[in-house]
Amino acid sequence: MTSGAGAGGLGASKSDGSGAMNNLKSVTDFEGPYARARTGLALGEHGKGKMFLCDAKGVVTQLGGTRKGLALSTGADAMVISFAN
């Protein structure tokens, strides 16, 4: 589950992505607050985006994928990742 806030975007879209993680020593290191930088564009069924996440434990994640909807985003913000119970 994720939650967060930020600025630098307009519109609404759904993203599906995958990517690589670096410096993940334990699965428990994945949970917590992250700084996030993102770029993306979605127009109907066509769109792309990239996201970079970094946390205080040194876990770095780079995601890329597809977006659907109508949105333009670029900026930086914060988010918290937690495992659902």
C-alpha cells in the first residue's frame, strides 16, 4: 500500500510498471518513507512514465511503465510504502 503527497502534475491516470531495486538487504527494508522523482505523460490508451524512489536505508528503485488516462506529471514528492495486513 502506498500513500503520499506532492506537486507537479495535472490530470488522472493509472500506471502499471516494473523496475530494478538496488541496495535491498532485507524485504523489511522496502517499507517506509521514500523521496520520489517522476516524469510522465498519458493521453488515452498511450502513455509512458518513469519514477525514481530512494529511502533513508539506501534502497533505490527505478520504475518504468505504461500509463492510461489524461495526465502530465513532472516533479518531486514523498510517499510511504507499507505492507497490507
